Amino acid sequence: MEEVHSISNEEVFDPAVHLQYIPPQKQITMQDLLLPLGEGTSPIAGTVPFSLLSAKGIRAYRKAMFQQEVLSKCSSSPFPGTLVLRDAVKYSKFIQDFWTHSETLRIVSEAAGVPLEIVMPTEIGHTNIQVEGSTIDEMKQNLKIEPTSEKVELSPADLAYDPLKDASAIIPWHYDSYPYVCVLMLSETDGMIGGETYIKKGDGTTQKVEGPQIGHAVILQGGEVQHLAARAKGVKERISTITSYRSKSPTVYDSSFMTNIRPYADLKSLYPEWTQYRLRKLKDEIVYHLQQIEKEPTHVQDQKGLATFVQSQISYLQQTLRQMITPEFEEKTIHRFGRSAYYEAPMIWEKVQTFPAFEALAASADDKRCWFPDSEYWMDLQASIELIRLKKPLKGAMGSKTWAGRRYYMGDELLRQGLNEVFLDWLEHTGLWTMYSESLS
Ligand SMILES: [Fe+2]
């Protein structure tokens, strides 16, 4: 068997040397943001930036990340000008030990205000690197262990850049696929403009959260809070690394999806991790409930409580399966529609709703059910329609909402489940995709 972490010259993680934790000065609450507290939502929406790594810690992290083996096995460039590193923990013991150390987990949980657990190993230290170079190799060559404070001159257009107005130049409004995220900055930010996060408040206005400085981190309940990340300008490199979490508590509903990662993750290594994490979470829930009943057998007489428990485990298991789109279907649809259409699927859905033929085409497709007539998506659609009839909220990849207004279509259901590739396939079947493509030309 291949020995992992074998030829490394990286440092050994030591919390006393590499960590420099100063608790965040402020936590932003859901109430501050005028947002509702759904089931499984923590009252803390996020933190302002706080110090996490010492100067030695920053250097050791960069050294670990820029090892030949990590760079050669973990890089891809899913978007122009961005180098992404995934699964670095498979090759770097330092990165693995830093994120999974009990002290780091304690700090992240304390800052977030809830006990947190890493979602799965593949979501440790997802790294986005903005650096000069037009190919992966050129970008890699420009990476140095010492953080550079070299600045890039800002053009008048850069200085006038407003991420809230310049829709083309930002990572658009979105919810994360996982409940919590910790973003750690590994580059100098002096002279940088942008790089902050904007959060959409309950009244439709926005709140700005400053981006972290080098060695600092922010935590966001990104699965429940709609946000956008402003592009950073004025610096030669920008390296941020992100780890995703869920609540450790067995009674808190875990709303995780693989929507944001399916188009570029290695599905064959992702799905076994996903399945293990989901089944472990299910086991924790069942053990917890069993213990409650063992302590107090009359609990079972609480029919309503038991029904809620059973129902939420059923939907949890269903979501576990639905998220595992087959690699063949994934590849085919991404090839057919393109990665940007995948990420823009919710906006495409908004757009097609303005077409005069929208209702007729969507309704006809759903009434005839010629699209995958045997699929379980039709059962899911019916179940959601029942919840709407009962005026119960629909929970999904884009937060939780009570449906009101027009008929609920398959397109709504697929986006609720974060199945953007399946949504595009359905949209094409209705004829709306062709109409959308034509509207662009
Ligand atoms: Fe995000």
C-alpha cells in the first residue's frame, strides 16, 4: 500500500506554536439580520474576523500546502484565474492535524457558538488561490512560502468596483452546501480592496462583513444565510482555505448538500465519504433517541415526537441518496449545459419565469410526466405539494420557505433539492432551455 505523508518535509502541528486564537469581538446573530430561526438553525449567523494562526502557523500551513505532492495531486482550475486545491489532507499531515486537532475544533465551535464537527475529510481545507498565471503550471510556479505583500496598481475601474452592482464580477448570491463554514486567510491583505462578504438580511438590505486578514478566520452559517463574496483586487496573491462543518448535536437537523461540489469533485472518492458521514449521523440520532426511550420508556407514548423523529430520518436518508447523482449523468449534463449554467441554475429559473410561455410549458411537462416517468422525483414533487397544501415550510438547498403564489413545478422541486444538473435536464425537456438559450443570442 502506498505510504501517505511519506516524503514530507513539513512541520509537525503544535497548537502552542501554530495557533494564536483571539476570540471574535462580535458574533452576528440571526436576529441582527432579521432572519427567522428554522429547525436546526443556530441563533449565531457568523462572526467578524478573528485571529486563528500565529505567524509561524501561517508559514507552516503554506509550506505544507505548497509541497510538490500536494500541488501535483490536488490542483485544478475550475474557473479561469483560480487555482483550487482539494483533498490536501490526503498528502499533508500538517493540514490534517491542524484542522482535526481537538483544540482547533474547540476554537471553531466556541467562535460559532455551537459544537461543530467537520462534515467529511474531503471538505477539509478547500483552497482557492488567485495568483498570476494563465495555466495551472504557471500559477503553481508563482507560489512562494513567504506571503508576499507586493501590491498591484489599482485602475480607476478597480477603485470604483461595487460588488453589489457589478453582477458579472462577483461570486453571485448563494447558500453554501453545508451548514457552517470557516474561512481562513493565508495571504497578506494590505492594499487589498474587496474580499469581503455581503449577507442578505431579512428585509432585503445587505450587511457587509469585512474579509479576514492573514492568519485570521471568519465563521458563517452559510447554509442558512444567503451571501456573496466580493472579488479581491490590488494584491498579487490571495489564498483562502475553507473547511465545512455541521452541528455535532444529535438533535439538530443537518441540511447538507453536495450541490456546489458535484461538478468538479471526484465523485468516486466523494460518495463513499458522503455515505459514511450520513450513516454515522443517522446512527448518532438513533442512538440518542434510543437512550432517551431507555431512560424514560413513556417517551414512546409521545406519538407526535416519535413521528417527527422518524419522518426527519426518512427525509435524511432520501436526501442522502438523491444527492448521489451518477457520475455518468453528471458528466453528460455538465458537458451538455456547461458549468456556468449549472451554478446559475437558480437565476436561469428566475429568468424563464418571465417568458410568456412559462406556465404553459412547465405545466404541460408536469402534467404529462414524460420526463423520467419512473423516477422518484415525481413522488418527491407530490410530497412537497402536500406540504404546501398544509402550509408547512419547504426546507432545501436555498434555505427554508413557505410556498405561496403560482403552481409548484418540478423545476422548483429539483432546485429545492440542489439537483441543478437534473433541473437543467428537466428544463430542456419542457422547451424552456431552448427558449432561454435563444434569449441570450
Ligand atoms: Fe459561500
